[in-house]
Amino acid sequence: MQSENAEHTQSWKEWLYSARVYLQPRPITLLFLGFSAGLPLMLVFSTLSYWLREAGIDRGTITYFSWVALAYAFKWVWSPIIDRMPIPLLSAWLGRRRSWMLTAQLLIALCLVGLADSDPQQNLELMAWFALAVAFCSATQDIAIDAYRIESAEPRIQAAMAATYMLGYRLAMILATTGALLIAAWHDPGADSYSRESWQMAYWAMAALMSVGIITTLCAPEPTPDGAAAEQKRQDIEAFMEQRQHLPHALARLLGWFYVAAYCPFADFISRYGKPALLILALIGSYRIADVVMGIIANVFYVDMGFTKVEVAEITKLFGTLMTIAGSLVGGLLVYRFGVMRILFIGAVLAAATNLLFSALALTGHSVGFLIVTVSLDNFSAGIATAAFIAYLSSLTSISYTATQYALFSSVMLLMPKFLAGFSGDAVNLMGYPLFFAGTAVLGLPVLILVWLAARHAPVQAEAPTKQ
């Protein structure tokens, strides 16, 4: 009995020791940077869909409108520039990572003001351009933050940094969804009427909240450059130039820079994993398909089911986001204790299964109690899955090409799901909500096979649990 009590006490001590990782400076910094990253996404995705629907825009147009978020799926195109090119004057003052973060944050705030001043009923095209600009600048910020995160700490605490990043990310989502909806509701002259001015006030407030990321970027330390990685890049450029001595020196150096910035990151990934690299990319490209395809239509679903702005704000946004935060923190601890791949598999199971709850809700009708249960389980599961997935992507990234490789992975992650999500409005019109949500659950089943296969080729830090 004493032996069992001692083992139980030791187990609790190990868990408490593991939890202390969240108090380290880097995870705390990522908390605020995660807030800055999470704020703009919902303002061109979920919240904007609600605004457009309330303004009388049809479902098909709203879901097509969501394609502006494909900017996140193509950020790998310009990631080599952010990975290698400094910003004149600003990079000398802040460093390459923070200078790009600050530039993107300032532009996001300005574009949100432009989005706030747009009118979907009068000029939907202008609103689409501002939404696209927000998405582009937000994707640029993500590239810089992801590189900053990976370069700031060793792989051992990347899961904890991913969890605090998700905590800040989800807190921002509360304000970008719940906060925006409540601000719009408070300034709405009538519950049953559409008021452009109420949404304008909401988006002005969101633009002001980008100051959180701006202040954090100015205060946070720049990661120390990896000397070996920098030396390897210098040698790669010189080797490239030696092979092209017939070219002018300036042109050869420019081509060498492009070679190292754009080609080497992709070649490095393929050389490290070989043929299994295609399997890994397939997993990355499909892991979030169930929740992304379902998520784009969720707010439209709530409107069509008769839920009020206050109910949507309090249950699906505020309470639901808190459940996602709880799930991400639990996921971070589980990854820290048991390794990435096991939790990645569990997350994939939960992400697909919980979509069936939305089918049941569609059949049940307007039920606040059932909505609470559905949102609780769905968001808690999503938090676990996302924390594990971010840690997995980080483990795949080479420190020599952090920004470009992580941008490639996260772009692949969103490309197919975001594209398919654009057709979700037409799919609902064709088959109805119950069958549509059941279909999104089925989409998640092949992911389980891919996780099982990819586990055989997982990096060591993703495969093995941390020992205390």
C-alpha cells in the first residue's frame, strides 16, 4: 500500500513538474503573439460570415467569400522572402523576425479599419479586397511568428509553446467572435434589424486590439541566430556561385540567395524523409479537413437554426473557445508526457466523431442545452488535436529553414480543406445540414490511416514521450 501511495505521489509530482513549463518566458511570450495571430483570422472567416448573412448575402456567396482565407494556404510562396530578406532600417533595430512581425501587425490594423468602413450591401467587392488584404498580412505575420517560435526554444518545450500560443490564439478568437458579436449587438438599434454601423464599431475595436501583438513584438527578445545554420547557408550560396562563375557576380549572388531561400528548404525536407515525405504531406494536407469544412458553415447554421447573436456569442464563441483553450492545454501536457503521434491519432478520432453531434443538433432543432453539449465536446477535442498538430509540424521543421518549411506545412494543411469549404454552402443547399455534417465526419476517417502510417517515420522528438 505504501508503495502504491508513493508511486501515486510521484506521478502527481511529475505532472506538476511538467506543468511548470508553461511559466517559462518563451511560452508566456507566445501567449501574446498567439493572441495577435488569432485575432484577424476570425474577422475574415467566422465573424465576417455572420455579418454578411445578417446583411442579406446568400449562403453560396458567403462560402465563396471564405476563399480569401486561402491566403493562409499559399503563404509558402512568399515565405522565403520573410525567411531571408531583412527590412531596411527596421531589421537593424528589431532583428529579422520581429521586424516582419511588427510590419505585418501594423498593416493588419490598417486593413481592419478599411474592412470596418466597407458596406457589403453597397460594395461587396471592396469588402472582399480588404478581407483579402487582412488575410495576406495575417498569413505574413504567421510566417514570422512560427519562425520566431521554432527558433526561440529547443524541441523539448515546443509542445508547451504551441499550447500557450493556442491559448492566446483562442483568447483572441473570443474577442474576434464573441466580442465582435456583442459589440455589434450593443450598438444595434433593433434585434431584428441590420445595422452596418454596429459592425463598423466592432471592427474598429478589433483593429485597436492589434496593439497587443505590437507591444509584445517591441518588448520580446529576438531569437539568437543559429550559427551553424547561417554558416551552412553561406556555404550553399558560395557553392552555387562557384558553379556559375560565367555570370556577373551580383546576378550570381542574387540567384544564389534565391536558391538557398526558395529551393533548399524544400530539398532539405525531401532529402531528410525521402519517399515518406509524400505521406507526411498527405497527412498534413488532410488532418484538419473535418473541422475546417464544417467550420465555415457553422455560423450560417446557427443563424438558420434561429439562435440569436447573444446565444451564439455566449455559447459557441465565449464558452466554446474556453473549451478549446482547455483542450489545447490538456493536449500540450499530453504531448509533453506521451509524445506527439499518440495524441495526434486521438485528436483525429475526436475531430471526426464530434461532427456527428452537429448532425444531431440539426435534427433536434433550436435547443440551447444540446448546443452547449455539442460545442463543449467539439471545441475541447479541437484543442487537443490542434496542440498535437502544431507540435508535430514543428518537429518536422529544420532549424536552418524555419520560416519557409513551417509556412509550407501550414499552407498544405489549409489548402485542400479551405478549397472544399468554399463549396459547403452549395452542399448544404443540396443535401441539408444533417447529411452535410455526417459527410464531414466521414472525411476525417482516412486521416486515421495516414497518422498510423506517418508514425513510422516520425522525428524522434515527436515519437517519444519526455522522461522526467
